[in-house]
Amino acid sequence: MKDSTDIRVESADFDVSTELARLRAGDARVGAVVSFVGTVRDMNDGDSVAELELEHYPGMTERALQDIVEQARGRWPLYGVVVVHRVGPMRPLDQIVLVACTAAHRGEAFAACEFIMDYLKTDAPFWKKEQTPNGARWVDARVTDDTARAKWASR
């Protein structure tokens, strides 16, 4: 069975069940499937959020995501990886991102999924703009995202 990587940046929503079924389809080596789904919150920094819009640089974003996945594959023996990241306008409760990994064992799959998400938050070129009651505002990077990424340097 060949290992797989599927990276997509798109405006359309995704179906988690379909993506996970496709990721592990026919691969009897898989003993663990771990996934993370990020969603739009209705509050941020004390303000209500009516809409979140994500922008990116086509081509550059996919290359950055590919590099992150390759780094994860260099650390853990993964069979399959899927990263689906949405762009464009989204509303609270909408799905933003799916990261899923398959491996023989849960430890590798959990670690790789968390690693990919931590690096995605800091290294992938996405820009977020929120619509709040006080108008539109760009969302700055969070210190907690940098801290989460930094923990992998010592591992």
C-alpha cells in the first residue's frame, strides 16, 4: 500500500466522515486515525464575531502546508495525511480546517496531527479578518500559537 498525502485549500466546506473514510480506505496497516477539526467561534478578544474571512497566497500556501507535512513524515511513520483548509468568508460554527493522520499506532498519529496543526497556525500564510460590531479587524498571531510550535524544537 502506498502512503498518501492530500493537501487542499478551498472555499467549499468538507465532510469529515468522507475525508476520514477516503484517508484510510483499503489500508489494513492503519491502526490509528487521528483528526482535528477547527471551527469558527462566535467570540474573540471579547467581541462577538459575525464573520471570519481567510485570505491566502495560492501556490505559496499549498507549498507551506506540504513542507509542514513532510516535516511530520520525517518525525513519525505515517501512512496517510489529509489537510483541508478553507478560505473565504465563514460564519460561526463553520468548519475551517481538517488535519488527519493515519499510522500503525495512536501515539504517532496523535503527535503528528498536533505537530501539523501547531506548525500550520504559525508557518502557513493565511490572513484572518473578523467582522465585529465595531467593524472589521485583522487578527494578529497569538503568542500561544508560537509557544505551541516552539515545544517541538526540543522533541
